[in-house]
Amino acid sequence: MHRDMATPDSPFDIADLLVSYLEQLDVRFVFGIPGGVIEPLYNAMARSARRGGVRHVLARHETSAAYMADGYARDTGGLGVCCSTSGPGATNLLTGVSCAYDNNIPLLVLTGQPALPTFGKHPLQESACTGVNILTMFQACTRYNSLVSHPAQLEPKLIAALQRALSNPRGPVHLSLPSDVMRANSGVIGPSYNLRSILTPPDIVDEHGIQALRTILSRAANVVLLIGGGCSGAMVPILHFVEMTGAQVIATPDGKGLISPYHRQFRGVFGFAGHNLASKTLRDPSVDVIIAVGTGMCEWDSDGWSDSLLNARMIHIEEIEENLARTPMARLHIRGRILAIFHRLIEFTYSTPHLRSLQTQNDENPQESPPPIEATSEMLQANLKRYPRRYHLDNTPILPQRLMHDLGQLFPPGTRFLADAGNSVAWAIHCLHPNDRRLRERRLSEPRNDKKARRKPSAGWLRLTHSFAPMGWAIGGSIGSAIADRTTPVVCISGDGSMLMNGQEITVAVAERLTVIFVVLNDHALGMVKHAQRLRHAEQTSFELPSVDFAMQARAYGAQGITIRSPQDLARLDIAAICSRAGPTVLDVLIDADEIPPIQARIKVLDAEEPSTHASASARATPKPQP
């Protein structure tokens, strides 16, 4: 029976029961596009919305619906949910779901099916085993994948799916729901399970590994900590450990947003688009321990599997067991919940004079607002050494380095930045340094074991994807992030190629009145393709894009559109008005198309796949650092 018509003791319909579980998990939004066979789910969501529960957000393409759910999950630290009808609606979800799978983002993916009795009769958009088999397609990009073929299966299959989505490795799970099953009576008058107790992750700690690490640290003289994106829920104790021991900190590209670039112990990003200082720090022979935490050691994270990182000095701490298989050379592997492991390390550090003696200085009054980038520490200037003057040149068209510098200075504290695949993410990793991030955690004076003192998981101030890297992800992801938290602005850094793929989703931000600033790096090209071809002496082909006025396009969508040609145009922006506007703004930034992005790490890997003569020619073509 539908909930609107039900008495307190009447059974739920299956669709209403499913939505009630989403309410129990505090899932407030589901992203998708409706269709005939998934109509029962939409009816249940409409009933939930009327009572203040789950509300649907209408995407313009199912791939973007998955990206939005991805952004929502990153911002809340919980579950993202997306849905589609059967057939092409379901196949359109695949790219977004694959991206979430590769980045360990927990999604519940719900797709409709025609009624069970019609299977094999060739109904419209059939995607069961007798049609275009969507279950087979989702098998390779989900942690759990099943057809709910009977009402009694909904609860156990949903619980199994959610357990897989929210345990390590996290990721998307998929349930395929026939329309007649969704309309069926569940036989229960409410959820049978308390999901909060079932899905709470245990504090798993490798006691033998912790003891071995304590022994190593008690003898260490120079420790470097490499933090990856998997540290997002554990940065409070990690930064506490850093402050207590004086360990130097390096980030992988997806870990950059978890620490302030102004932290005095931060030595930059290692890996794709990273910094010379980070590489130099890892090569320093005085470094006797490298603790890599929450990183899967993919190409981007490891600078193309560099031996300056992957060596016997490494200790690899991970929640995901399969990531440990990529570091057979490591001195020690520790598997367990990162949050719990670092709480234990802090306890040990308090009782170890040797480690406490490495602490740099007392931090009773941590600086909350670091100075402008021109007056930063010698360390950050070293990070920026590749482009020192280009952050300040008034060239027209605007240099990408100057654009990233100014974006970091213009936007208010708490701004979330999402960077799209291509040159956008390379420039953001290397050159974006917001000056509003806290330098360290406040709670440093004593160990804290109470759960109330812990922050909720966060994806940090910079969010990106790495290995799968689909163009247009940040456009949908920024919308999901903004819906999850409307209190601070979201800045989406994207290219004109990505905008031509997924720019129609700006109309979702218009409809939802979201404060998202879409920054389009407009160079009339697929920029990374163009520059990679030039650096590698490949054929110059198939990268040109037409000149598009994205500001005009934004105004046609109902958004605010502004063209930026110079640093002066950027400086004239009324950022306070843009950030208080209940709706999106598109900044169409005409950038210098000839500036070479920091993609040499990627070129190095591509060269390694070529014959040696080709690789040598390409290496000769690699430009020297610009003055």
C-alpha cells in the first residue's frame, strides 16, 4: 500500500520500503532521470518528499546523474544515490558509475526493468538477461550487482548491497528493479533492519603492524608522510601526529585538498602535475622512513611508479587490501582503519620522548589566515619554483598559472574546488593554492578518544578523479557537492571540451538555485591532447574545437555569464555578489593556449611505452622549466 494511504500498521509497497531505508540513512537527494518502468520509485520519492524525506534531482543526462551522486557522497561522507529507467537510461549511467568504482565512491545505483512476466517477450527497453543485459554490463564496475526478482528479496539484497558500498573498498552497488516488484506489497509495516548499527565500520587495527611501526619510528631520524585521498576521514589525528613529530608531509594529487598548502611541514604534491620539492624530499638520503597512507599507488599517485617512492624505506598503511599488493617492495604493510591506526600512533607518540623531541615548536595559537602568496614561506615558494613570475604577469590572454593563483585568493574560506580531467586538473594540482585553509588542527594538546571531537569525513578543499578521469565529471560533481552543502560556494574548474560534453547540466544548478561558479578554461582545443601531441612529436590532429561563447550560452541557460580575458577582468569581479547569488555563474576564461601544462609525468609514462628512439626524441622535446 502507498504510504500516503497507509494506516500505521499496513504493509509498505516495495518502492516505499526502499525509500524508507534511504530516509533511515539520511539520504536527502536522489539524482536521475525518470522513465516508465521506474515510475513506482518516483512515486515513492514524491511521497517521501511531501513528508520532508527524500527528494529527486532531475539531471539532464544519466552519466551526469552518477557524477552528481558522486559529488554528493564525497561532500557528505556517506552514500550517493542515482537512478534511471531501463535500457539506454541504464547504459548511460555506466561511465559515471565506473568513475565512482575507480575512485572508491559509495553509490547506490537503481535501475528499472519491465515487469517480470514480460521478460523474453521483447518489451520496450528490456535490459534483463533476455534483452540488452545491463546486469552483465554493471558486473565489472560495481561491488554488488543483482536483480530483485521477488518482493522478499528487497531487504536482504539491499542490506548486502549497502554493506558492500560502505565497507572497504567502498564503491558503487547496483540493484535492478522490475516495475511489478516495486509495486508489490512488501509484507512488512516498516524497515526490518537498523542500518546504522549494521553499517558502522569497525575500528580494525593490525596490532602486530602497529607494534612494528612503533619500533621503526622509535629509531627514525627523518620521517616523511605521504597522504592520499583515502585519508579524508582521518585528517584530525594525522595532522596531530604530524605536529607532534615534525614529520614532513607530501600529498598525492587526490590528497592535496586535505592539507593547507601553507602548512609549514607541507612539501608539495608528488605524482601527476606535482612539485619539484616533493620529489626532492623523497630523494633525500637522510629520509629513513616514508609512511604512505591511503593511496593506491596508481600512475598518478606514484609519479609513474617512481623508485624514489617505491623502495624499502616505505611503510604502506591502507584500509584497502588490494592497494597493498602494489607495494611489494615496502618495508612494512599495515592494513586497518586509518582513523584508528593514527589514534593509536598518537598515544604511542605521547609516551615516546624520541618522537616528541622531533616536534618543531609549540602551537598554542595556530595561525588561521595565512598571508598572501607573495609573502609565503620559503617552502611554498620552492613549491612554486616552476612558475614563480607567471603567477603575477598581466598577460592577455590570461595565463593559466595567474588564473589559478587569483582563484585561490578571490574566493572565501570553505570554498570547495572541483577540477575536471585534462589541463584543468593539471593546473589545479600544481598552481591552485587557496590562502584560507587552517594550518593545523586545533586539538593538539592531548589525545582525544571521544567520537564527538572527530570531524565528519570530508573530501577536502580540492576534489578530483585520477585513473579513470572522465571529462565532465567535475560539472556534475560540483552540482552534487553544492546540493549536499549550500553554506559555501563551489568552484568547478573545467575546460571547453568538458563543457561541450556536459555543460547542459548547468541548467540543473539554475533550477536548484545553486551557488556554483563554473570556470571554463577556454583555449578552443582539447588542451591536454594538443600539448601531449606536441611534447611527443606526434601527429597534430583532432584536438581543435570551435570558438564558443560560454558566457552567452550560460545566459541562455538562465545562469550568469561573464567573459574573462585578462587578470584585470578577474579583479573587477564582485566575488561577494557572485557567492551570495542563488544560482550559478559561468566565467568564460580565454586563457593563453600556448602555455604548457605540468603534464611531464604523464608524458614520461607514454614515452616508456614507445620504442627507445621515439622516447629519446620525445624527451628532447620536453621543455625546460619556464622562468
